[in-house]
Amino acid sequence: MNSVIAQLSAAQDKNQLVNIYLNSGDIFYTGYVQKVNNDELVIATYESSGLADGYVAIKTSLIESVETSSDDLSSIEEKMAIANQVGLFESRPTDLQFDSDINLFPQIIIQAYINHEIILIHDNDESRFYTGIVQKINNESFDFYRLDKFNFIDNQVATMGFNQSMIIEFQGRELSVMSKVVDKVSENNIAHTAESINNIIDILATSYHHHQLIEVRCRYNDHFFYVGEVIMLNDDGIILKVVDMSGQFGGYVYIKMNGIERVTIGNDYLELVELMRQQNVVDNRIAQPVLNDSREFDSTEDNMIAVLSQSMNKKQLIRIQLKSGTSYLGYPSKIMDETMKFNLLDETTTFFIYGKEIALSDVVEIGFEYIYAYLDEQRLKANGDM
């Protein structure tokens, strides 16, 4: 443990970007060390895109290793430089103010209470994370109002000891915007979910005609779901204008109709995301300046081929999802009647594997013009790799 503390202290002195690997699960954090003592660490965290994303406090006993040099860190530093160069906006948190260099966790919790900030906290007793608001500070504990973002009626208050958590995330991109709007959620939403194709099409049409946010779960993608507005709808599929979890424009995704498993409108989470989107409009932070969030698509066209052709002609990175469950980041080099040659990035996004043949019928989703792809694309082009 002494060696870990020494590494963290050295990284702080050198203002060095680090990866912090924990000894439980697959969680790791990337950022700059802000505070460190024998028991606690606070880092200013960064997303894999290279954009700032608030802070995380970690008990040092949870840290397995510290990485100060790797291809991953170099890639993030390159994307940080690009983000700064093109003027991307970031969720840079406020400067930390601590009365003491020890007992950082209680100070963070008290500060969140004073500022009415939503935090994400790991409950050791239940071995899971909770998002919520500190409602009351006691001598050795605090009352924490746990938010169920998908069903606000299940929100509940739990009393937690100051030593009951080993991880606290705070002032991040999603948490900061949510803190501004969470009190406005009506809590009496009536969700409508469809799983049969006819009902799915009806709800997709509702989103399209009324510019209403919709939640889309895909048949061949069990990693995440989409939230957005349907801006193109035909018999073959849809194009969704994606809204990310902080209420910002998240690019576009084309989804084949037979790749849609179920859709939902009208739930509490969609209202929350809509409120966050409206807040970002007010704050003039709805879309990164390098992205076009005003595109229109013709429902009479073959939009899948159009998106693939644009990627090929402009060498724009896209993410394709296949029926097998596999996804690739890359761009087509040749599109034929039934197949395409696809230049895909390896898992570390450092080099291309060229000319993989993929059947067009196997492609069920295409994500395009989103900030993560843009930054990787610019990084690769700047290095002469694309």
C-alpha cells in the first residue's frame, strides 16, 4: 500500500494523468490526483473521450494498482489536446475546498448536502452504487435519498455511516445537470412499452410525429440502450437522434426494424432526460460545436447504405453492430451489393485491421457522428493512421 501512496503522491507532484485500477470488479478511473492521504484519494476524472467528468473519491485500500504510462493514457491525452484545440465544452468541476487533508469523505458528503448536489455513492453493506441526495447530516451518519431514475415512486431514504462507502463520484457531467432539474420530475408518468412489431411501429411513429423522447432496446445489443427522438422512420428501420445520459446530443444511430426488441415512452427516466436536455439548451451546452445536431434524413432513401457510403467517402468512424452481438468501430473501404469491406479498429483503438468482409444483412445498428467517434477519428488522422 505504501508504494501505491508513493505513486499517487508522485503523480500529483508531476500533474501526471493516471489510471486507477480497483481490486474488485472491472472498475477503473482515469484522471489527475487532487488529494491523497494514507486512507483516501480524490482525482479529477476524465472520460475515455478525453473530456473532464467531475471527481471521484476512493478509499486507498480499494486500489490494486496505479498506471502512469500506457497506450490508453497516451490516447486520452491526445484526445484531450484535440478537445482543447477545437473548443469542446467540458464539465469542469469547481475547485475543491477542504478544511483538512484527512477525513475527506465526510467533507465531500457535507459539501454535497450544503450545495444540494446529486452524488453517486457505493454502499459497502449492499455492494452496489446509488445515485441520490444527502438530506440530513448526523454525528456519525447521514440520511441519503436514493433516486431510482426509472421509477421515482421507488425513491427511498437510507441512513448511511460516514465509513459505509469506499467510492463517491461527484460533480460529473450527468450528476451536475441532474442536480439542476431532478426536483421538476412529476413522478406521475405513465409508461407505455411495446414489444410486438405493430405496437413498436405505433410508438416509433408517436416519437417521430410529436418529437417525443423514446427508449429503444435492441435485440442484438445487450450492452446499452438508446434514448432519443425518431427523426426518420420507414419499413426498413429508424434513425434516432440520440440524447446521452447527461441530456446532450449523442449523435445518430440507424437501427433496422428487425433489430428493435422493445420501445418505451412516457417513463420517469425519459422525463428526467428531457428536463436535462432543456437545461442544456438554456445553458447553451446541448451539442458540441464540431457536431451537427440538425441533420434531416429522407425516409424514401436507403439510409443504411447512405450512412455507410458517407463513412466510406469521408473516412468517418462509425460503430456497427452485427447480429452476432459483435460491434466494430471503423469505416467501409468498399460497399458491394450484399457485402462490404470494413476497416476496423482493434480493441485498443490504436491500429486498423483492414478489409474484413461483412454481410450487409448482418448489420443491425450503425452509430455515427457522435463525439467519441469524432475524437478517435481526429486522433488517428493527426497521427497519419487514417
